[in-house]
Amino acid sequence: MCKILRPIDIPYCYAEKIIPEQLTQDKKTDVVIVGGGMAGLSAAQEFAQRGLSVILLEKFFCGSGATGKNSGYVTPNSELDLDHFIKSYGSDDAKKIWNFNVGGQELIRSNIEQYNLSCEYQKQDTLLLANSPRKFKKFIKYEFDALKHLGFGTWLWDKDELKSYVNSDKYYGAVGYANSFSINSYQYCQQMKEYLKNSGVKIYEETPVLQVHQDYVQTHTYKVFAKKIILCVDHFLTDLDLLKNKVYTVQTFLLLSKPLSQEQIKKIFPKQNYMVWDSDLIYQYYRLNSDNRLILGGSGYFNSYVDHEQCNKISIYEKLNCYIKNKFPQVDIEFEYMWPGLIGISKDLVPIAGFDKKNPNIYYVSAATGLTWAAALGRYSASAILDDNKDFQELFSPYRKFHIGDGLQKILGKRISFAVSNFLSIKNL
């Protein structure tokens, strides 16, 4: 039996007090960005660097949503691996897509280094672990071959080799991703907010947008008029009556342990610390933060496809706690914090970015499953609008074809449609 202790249900980093600046009058600007996560801040940075006036509006505070509740993995592999893109689009396009995502990773790294952002930046390679011999042969090896074929840094370990790096008998091999790193993504957002404000970007928090019109957005009491409106939000799109059948939210949970001793850490990672996740359909993932606390994430079949956060899910806590005890029975880990988060997804797990088909002044950035995707797409929005960049127009279009179309979705319902579509996308069927 696993010992169960109910943790504090709040993101650890949110204990920091935020004093927001709110919108207090009507404004006019070249670009208004809705959403203060990774995508919104990256878009604001790019538009401002190109000399445009920018206003960013955030419903709560920068980093309060999916970005800030994130596990902090900064790696090009998120929901979809390189092998998936090769099978779906061919080697040449897959390499372009992967390099696009790597560009998001390097944008985050460059900002941290250039602007000296204090956000717990740690260089940590990434491992994708096989939970069974079959997953190693049919999934891990394929991904290794894909990465090697297209020239990306990688390595392959069988079960015996892996044991020297991840001290568990319950994994059957791993593929590695080089040059990745981790951050405290909430701190990153807050630090970037201050940098952008000092660079001339107007950022207003606790300022929810209620309506989006052709040339302005409406908050509770004031309007912001703009030539271009960039919507960097996920489930909030439904509240705005936009892209109703295109974006859904899945829920994941994060646990944060009490600080581990060096002896405990060596019993998990004997040589160096890694960011890891496993090969389950609803996967588990973990890493050590800068305080030597273990961050452990995951969800469950009955808790993933939801439209609002579910707090205090003791069943998930039990599942994740037992998972880590099963993988590392030699380590006694006590989790102190737990919190939920909602991640926006599309029906094929590929992000959404593109113009609204009725109003070309509106541009969407949504369903960016991973910090690197969000950063890359935020920057790309400026290129798509200002340079007429169409490199990824069809791939990211909100109106592309999905496994389950809108007609069938009306019959099955949104939750089932997204669950089945995601399953088919992951399985490459």
C-alpha cells in the first residue's frame, strides 16, 4: 500500500504576491495581444522589436494559465514526436517543423541569457522512457531512428544501459534529446513581463477581454482599438464565441515533493539529472527543480478531458504517488504540493495558428502543447502578419481537416471527438 498524504493544492511558485496594473481608459495601438502566457509574451516581444506599438491584456496575471502551471520542460518533443511528423508529412517537412519548434526553444534560451532572467534555468537533457519491451521496439527505437536520420542530437539506451542513468528496473530503454533545459515558467513570464514593459509594451493584468470585434476588444469597462488582434488563448476562445469546435482542454496535475537529499537524488539519477517522461498514452513525467524538489506530473483517463480545473483530486495523487514508489521503491519521497492545469489541444495535437476566416484582423495562436511551441508560434504570428509568411499556413490552420469533422463531432460530442482524434493522432492511424 502507498502512504497517502493530501498535499497543498496550489502552485508552489504562486505564493509570490503580484501587484497588477489594470486598464483604466480606452486605448489605441497597432497590435493588441490577448493572453499573457508564453505565446502572448513572445508575440509581444516580436511585434515590439519590429517597431509597432503593442498592448497586452491578461485576464489574471502573466503566467497564471497553462504556461505558469507548466512543469518547465523546454524541449521540442511534447505531445508529438519527430517520428509522427515524418510519417504524417514526410522527412523534409518534418525537419522544417522540428526546426521551427527548436527555434522556440532557442528563443526562450536566448531571452534568459540576453536579459539575465531569473527563472531557475537548468540545462537538462531529456529522456523518453519505455514502460515495456514492446514500447521500446515499436516506439523508442523508431524515434531514435527518426532523430538520427534527420541529424538531430540523440542517443539510445537499452534497459541495462539505462539503469546507470535512471535507477529503476521498471523501464526498458530510452531515447535521448540533447540541448534541452528546464525553467520555472511562471517566473519566466513575470521576468519577461518586466523586460517588455521597460521596452515600451503596455501590459495590463486583471483585465479580461469580454468581446472581440473587427478593430477593437472590449473589457469590462474599456476598449482597446487596434489594427491587428492576436488571440493567444486556449479554452477562453469558447467564452469569446470563437473556434468553438477547434480547441479543447485536457487536464494534467503536478506534484512537488519536499526537497530531496543528495543521497535520495543519486538513487534516482546516479550520474546526472534528467527531464523524463514515459511511453504511456497518458504519460507520467518528472524532473528535479533548482531546490532539489521532484516535480511529478500526469493525469488519468477519467480526468484528462474536462472543461474546467478539478482541484483536490486525491485519486490522481494516489496514482502518481504509487507510480513513483513503484519505479523507485528505494527512495522515500513525500509530496508537499499539488495543483491542476488545463492545456489547450487541437483534435490532431498540432497547434493552431492562423487568421480568422471572417475577420483577417484577428490572428489565433492556440493549442500550443509545450513551451517551445508557444514561443515559436508567438514569434511566428508577427512574421505571418507583417511578412506574409505562409510557410506553415496549411499545417497550423484552424480550419484544416481533422480525423473527426464538425458533423460527426455534433453526434459524438466534443469530449469524445477530441479523445478519439487525439488517440488516432498519437497512434498514427
